[in-house]
Amino acid sequence: MKKWVFWHGFAMKTKKWFRRDTAAAWLFLAPSGAGFALFYLIPFAMGVLYSFMDSTIDGHFVGVDNYRELLASASFRKAASNTFYFTAVSVPVMIVLSLGLAMLLNKNVYFRKWFRTSYVLPLVVPVASIILIWQMLFDWNGSLNAWLTQFGLERVDWMKSDTARMVVIVVYLWKNIGYNVILFLAGLQQIPKDYYETAQVEGAGRLRQFGSITLVYLTSTMFFVVMMSIINSFKVFRETYLIAGDYPHDSIYMLQHYMNNMFASLDIQKLTAAATLMVGCILLLVMGLFALERRYRQFME
């Protein structure tokens, strides 16, 4: 009798738990969570573990020796500095251009429908096919150099000089600006127009309206766009690799190139240490952005 009462009570509690929205949400999230853990979380945890060992097979714990060797590597320092420079330059340019285009498209301007179609195209066109166009454009015998010679200017070796850095920035902007424009445009359309009309009646200029209304109500959107732009700047390896190959010019030798070369040479310790450092840097940047957004909200309140 006691066993029956126990199991009956357990069944009733379980039934009530399954009826809750939380239980339903966890059941729907379980397949995605299992896939994320299997293909992302567990491999990353194993990579962090390997970065503190001298071998992946019967390895021994060596502390931070792999990290010391990594930081002493000239190629790693070059890759890290190039990646930092690329992010520091491309992300602010991306934010300014995408916000400007979104504010332009939010108004009734001529060719607005054509512009909306053009900035969505990079999101749907495969990168591998578009890279062929970029190669034909920036090659030594490409279209851009042909136009320069017609105007009496000297040819530029775009991908084998310091100009390669500008080429990669242009490709990054072209590929990601459409996504940011969509986000900013959605944020701008959520701002009530009455606020701008009231500000005009009170004598506020366009610059004052932009700082006191637009930027304030775009805080959440701006935070998300900056965060995604930083993450995407660390993912520029695919385009750079397809344009310039395994060992590009020194100015565009990124962290992803370094890790790809370490993987090709089966130097797993340096690969995992570099990946862990890169994830740590991204985490610090994201946490800094969270803190900055929190302070800005408190200041505005």
C-alpha cells in the first residue's frame, strides 16, 4: 500500500511538472542542446584541456608552457596584431556606414527599393562564387588595374602589398553591411515619429535629434550590431583564404591562418592554445560591451 501511494504521488508530481511551460520548453530545446553540446561545447572543452597538455594521446599536464611558447612565436604575434588591427578599423567603419545607409533607407529617397535589394544580395550569394569576381577585380591583370592604366596611373599589386589589408576590409564590409543595415532599419522603424516632430517644434536640430532620440532608442540594436560585427571580423578567414591562399601577404596574415597552418602541421597544442586565447579575447570584448551598455542605460535613465 505504501509503495502504491509513493508511486502514485510521484506520477502526479511528474505529470504536473510536464504540464508546465518550462518543461515543454526544455523538451523542445533538448535536441538542439544535445547537438550544440556534441559538436561545439564538448569539442571546445576538449580543446581547452589539450592546450594544457604536451600531447593529445597519453599526454601529460604541462601548465601554461604551450601558451608561453605560443606568445613567444613571431608568427602568432603577427597574426594577433593583424587581427586586432583589422577589427579595430573595420568594425567602426562598418557601424558608421550601416547606420548611415539605414537612416537613408528609412526615408523616402529615390531608388530606395533598388538599394534594399542591393544590400541583401551579399547575404544570399555564395561566397565561393563571389570570390572569383573579387579575384578578377584585384588581380595584377585584373579589371581595376586595367582601369588605372587607362587613366595613366601605375598598376597596383593589390594582394601582394600592404593594400591587401584594404582589400580584405572592403570584402568584409561588402559581405556584412547588409545584415547590419537590416538590424538598424528595424530599430529605426520602432522609434515613434512623434518624438522627432516634438523635437522640431522645440527647436532641436538634426544633430541634437540624432544624439538625444536616435542613438538613445538604438542602444540595444547598436550593442547587438557591434557585438556581431566584432564576431564576424574574426570570421573573415574564409574570404581571405579564398582570395590569397594559405600564406597571404604579411598584412592580412590572421589568427585563423595561423590556426589553419597549425592544424595542417598537426601541432594541436599550439592550435588549441591559440583558439582558447581568441575565444577569451572575444569573451572579454563582449563582457566589456555588456558593462558599457549597462552604464549607458543607467546614465540615460
